[in-house]
Amino acid sequence: MRSSAKLLAFCFALGAWFVCIFPSLAYCEMTGWKAEVNQMLFAGRFADALRVLSGHEAESSSDPEFLLLRGQALFGSGATDKAVSDITAAIQGSPSMAEPKAIMALILLTKGDPSRAHKFADEAVVLKPSSQAYYIRSKTLMGLGKFSDAVLDLDTAIGYEPNQAEYYSARAEAEIRLMRYEPARHDYDKAVEMSPKNIKILNGRANMKASMGLFQEAAADLDRAIELSPSQPDLHRQRAAIYFALGDQERAISELESAVTLSPKDAEAWRTISLAYMKVGKISRAIESVEKVKALAPEDVQTHLLVGMIAMHRGKPEEALTSFDAALTLKPKDVEIMNLRGTALAALKRPDEALVAFETVIRQEPRLVDAYFNAAQVLLAQRKPDAALQKLDLLLAQRPGDLEALNMKLNILTDLNRIEEAKKVLEIIEALKKK
């Protein structure tokens, strides 16, 4: 039985695309203490900015520029709801001021609302076209899946201000979404050249190179990033993914152990290392790590999934089914959980229920090819080879180079004495192995 690659993948991107690198967004001209606060915001010194602002609150509490600065400081400090209140007041106090609308767009992106974010970003561009306004609007466009439009906005931003490394890295992200790797690589190279110590840019280029199969080059970028910032656990997790891709499991495990040492209360870090231990057959270590996860996030859907996968690996499908059912209760429409539940039912020799689970997955998400493979296995066990072949053909129509599916098809055709068809499948398998 196969589980979704999404659940078991070891390529751990550093957060969603919209993680905000706090730019100098107070791009209106300010003087005196406001200029000082603006510089603090640019440097990421949000607590210092809030201290200075508190000394001017009495005389400036209704000033749109004051509210803009405090909103940015609050946003950077993680006080998002308070930031929204200040930025909303700044917009109401000065509707023709572009900067509060740009900040509001960023805040709404972090809250997962790209549609409203785009509305504010659009208004900011109209009120005051600038490199940063176009840059922010490009982020909202990416959130809406409009990557070509995002590239156009970033072209404009770079035209205004060609020396901003972040604009090139953002354009590279959009190009990658459009599967245009060469221009993306050019932009990342340019961004690294301009800002060689920028961790986010180095990591982004590493992700791109990994997706291109250039794992050694990706590892070199991550080596540099970790050299610059050795205490970031996510960088170690990312380097672990690269080592797994290179087949160096020992170094991958070592990197994941570094990650949990740096962040011992991070449930996701413990989940990751649990899966890694399971992958390399260190089941006792995997179980120890699962206990950490259960203590940190006992009712999280990912915790139930992990416990279930460990149980399956230990040959305890009944325990696994209990965990998958708990996960499905928390996330009832998740097709990947349904697929895992089907694998547990098949292992419990409940084939009819397993088939219902796999057919539900196929009906709701036809692109999840593992469900076709799993259904084919159940049908074959029920001595329904023709039905199994139908599932495999549907899988191979989407993923023609799936060797596991091709080998199963070859075995079925051979058993059915359909020799000519078997020969054709064998030719495909041999051609793929030569690549």
C-alpha cells in the first residue's frame, strides 16, 4: 500500500510563500522622531520602536502617521489584531495615504485573505506608484494564483528600484510557479550576488535547485545559510531533505537531530524526525519521538496521522485505523487521510471497506494516484485482475513513469498470459531504467 507523497515528503519549505520579510514600508517622508522609528522598523527593532512611540502617544494618538508606524511595529511584534486596529484608523484618518493600505495588504496576506489584500494593494498602487507598492501587490497576486501578473508587477518594481535583491527573489518565486526555471535561476543568482548573506534568498535558491534535481548545489546554498545562521532549526530540516535526496541517510538524521535540539518544543520538528527514523528503520527511536509529539500536540490532526503511520509500520493496523479515524474526525474531507484509512482497512483484511475508501478518494480527488494503486492491490487480492488493470491504467495515464505501477501491470499481464501486452510494458520499464 502507498501513502501520499505529500504526507511523507522530506522537502520542508520554510513556510508559505507569503511569509513577510518586513520591508521599509513607511515610504512616506518622515522627519525627527518619526524618521528614527522608521529606521528601527527597517532594522526589525520592533520593541524599540514601540518604546519610542509610547512616549509620543499622548500628543499623536490620532495622527495617521503615528498610527501607521505603531501598526507596523505591532505587526512586526506579532500583535496582528492590534496592528489591524491601528492601520484601519490610519486609513480612516487619511484615506489618500497609500502606506497604510500597503501595510493592510501584508497583514491580510498573513491572515490568509489574498482577495482583500489585493484590494488594498491595488489602491496603494493607484494612490502612490512605487517599487514597494508594486512588490506588495505582486505578493497578493501570487496569493491569488496569478503568477504571470505577479511577474509583471515585479518587473515594474525592479524598473523603479533595480538594486533590491528581494524583488529578484520574489520574481524567481513567481517564475518557479510558472515552471520557468531558467529565468528563476537567473533572478536568484542576481539576488544572491546583491545580498550574499540573506538567509531567505539562499534558502529559496536551494529550494529551487532541489526541485531541479541539483541537490549538490542546493546543499552548498544551505551550507552557506547555516554557516550564517546555525541556530535556525528549519534550515537543518531543509538540509536533511537534501541529504535524503542524495541518499545520505546518516547525515540527514543528524541534521534533524540538530533541529529538535534547537527547537525541543516544536511538535513539527519531532514529527519530521519520527518519520525519518521510520524511513531508515529505527522504529524504537521513531516511537520515542512520537511520544514527544503526543505530549506537545495531542489533538493535532498531524499527530494522529503520525501515530497511525508508525502503527502501520509496526504491523498494527487496528491501532492505525483508530488514529486515522481520529484524524478524519478533525478533518473529515481530507482525501489523504481517507487513503491512509483505506490502507489500514486493507491490512485488516476488510477489502470491501477499503475499496469504498479508495473509490471515495478517487472520486473526490482523481489526481491522488496512490489511491488507484492501492485499489488495484485490493482488487488483485480479490482475484479481479481486469479491474486491477483498469485502475493501473488510470494511474499510468497521469504518471506514465511510475515503475511500481508498471511492474504490477507487467506481473498481472504475465499471469494472464497476455504476452504481447506484457512485452510492451517491459520495454517501457527497461527504457525508464536506462534514463
